[in-house]
Amino acid sequence: MKLIKLDAIDSTNDFLKALSSQDEQENFTVVTAENQTKGKGQMGERWSSEAGKNLIMSVLVKDFLFDNEKVFDLSIVVSLSVIEVLKSLNIPNICVKWPNDIMSYNKKLGGILIENTIKSDGRIMSVVGIGLNVNQTNYTDLPNASSLAVISGETFNKNELAVLIVEKIKEKIDLWQTSVQSFWTDYFDSLFKKGVPMPFRNLNNENFMGIIQGVSPIGKLQILLEDDSVAEFDIKEVKMLY
């Protein structure tokens, strides 16, 4: 595993994408940073982090995705990898808030942002950004956030955590073809608030009640509505109010 450690960078995802476009990087090349000035979340939202306290990393994944309709497969692999590593560290009640926020109880521990590029030969190159709250303890301005340190009362080695996550991603990718259905089942079982009546808000700023049923093959959230129909929502088309 090639590891590039940076002190500060605007975005590890942008750095790794630029590096990969200029030179053929080996699969699972990892970039970490102590501080990220322009961290990105889903749909261009900012991801902020206290310098030196948290895991900020991007991983290059090649030769896994070959179909643009199946890009959510990688979200499943990465989400389950992070969940399994955190469970192995005895972090309690870990789940994934669709599509890929990592939660403990009702608190957000981190998020995953996957950016895919289709190469001229048709290959899909993915840069997997992972932001994980590790040793930061002050969340005065972020009441819905927490960290491994706050929840467990322990401090963690960020570099060791990065290695564990990448090794787990590699392991799951190797198993994917023979375990697709079990991975999807594990992802469904790990969904935050699945099967629980919850309030949501749609793009028209209208609130409604619904029950999460699962996720479609292309990654849309499936919600059972009050009229007993099931609607599918893409990222940013719906917000859970919790």
C-alpha cells in the first residue's frame, strides 16, 4: 500500500485525482492529511475538521467498477469496511445513514465521498474520500457530531486506523463477486433508522412521514409513504429529520 502523508492540503480527494491523472498510480494508493482546508462532503458541502485530530484520507480504487449503473457497489464496500473496523475497536451502535454517513447512536462520526472518473478506455477510476472524527472532543458548534474519543473515552492512532480501513476495503473487494447479496444484506441491516417511522423533508421543503425500506440497485433510498406506496429518492432529494 503506497501511503502519501501530507501536513496540509485543500482536499485529499482533489490531490489524489490530480496525481492519478498525471501518472499511473498503483491501486489502493492512500493520501492522508493532518489538515484539510477545503474538505468536501456530498454534493459540494464543506467538511471541516480540527487540525491533527481526525482521520482525513483518500484511497484510489481501480479495476472494481466497470458499469456506471453499479457505482453504489463501492459505497457499500467502503461503508461496511469502516463499520467493521469501528466495531472491532468496540465503538458501539455503529450504522450507516444513507448514503454513507457513519453514525454511532444518533451522532455522526464521519462520512464518505466517492468521486468516479471514466477513463478514455472505459475504465472507472474511483477516489474514495473518508473523513472520520477520531480524537477531536469539542463539538460545541456541531451538536449532531461526535468522535471515537468522545464515545469510547480513548485516543486512537490515526495511521493505524487508515491501514485497517484500507485492508478491509481490499478484503471486501476480493470477496465481492462471490458475496454480492450478503454485502447488500449487511448494508441494509446497517441502515440508520431502517424500519422506523421518521419525518423527512423533500426538495419542495415539505415535511412528510415515511419508513426506510432499503436501497435500490442504483443507490436510491426507498421510503414507504403514508399511502402505502414506496418512493425512491436520490442524494439530496430528501433529508431525514432526526
